[in-house]
Amino acid sequence: MAKRPLDARETAEIVAIQALSFIAADGERLGRFLAETGIGPETLRAAAKDPSFLAGVLDFLLRDDTLLQAFSESSHLDAKIVSNARQTLEPTWERDVP
């Protein structure tokens, strides 16, 4: 039985989870991330299930070119993929139309 292809949102979430793993693998990076987000290490796993949090993970990477470059090299993902993943995780707003 063949696997179904991932949609863009699932792919974006996978990229964000890879980024979170990359951040968590280094104590200094993780400390900076936790300080910026205000989240505690004990709630990190639960927060990772929230697409808005995952978007924040990608925002953290995208604000720091050196960090983004290091993640890109580590994951073998082009920085553009990270940027595209972030755009995919943007909340979609529907207009209120009667």
C-alpha cells in the first residue's frame, strides 16, 4: 500500500519540528529560544502540537541569518524552504461576509 503524499501544511509542520529539534539540541540556542518565547521546558512538547507555536519556531530561525544558515546546513534544507514553511503556517483569515 502506497503512502499518501503530504500536503503543504503537513510538510511545513515537519520542517518546523525539525527546526525545533535543531534548536533543542544546543543548550545555548534552546535557552535563547525559551527566553524569547517565554515558554518553559516542561511545556515545550505540548506546545509543539500547536501550529502557531511551530510558526514561532520558524520565526525564531528566520530572524537570525547565522542560525538559519546552520539549520539549513544541518538539515540539508534550503533557507527558502524554511521561509515557505513559515508562510504556509500563517493563520488563514476568512472575511466575515453575511
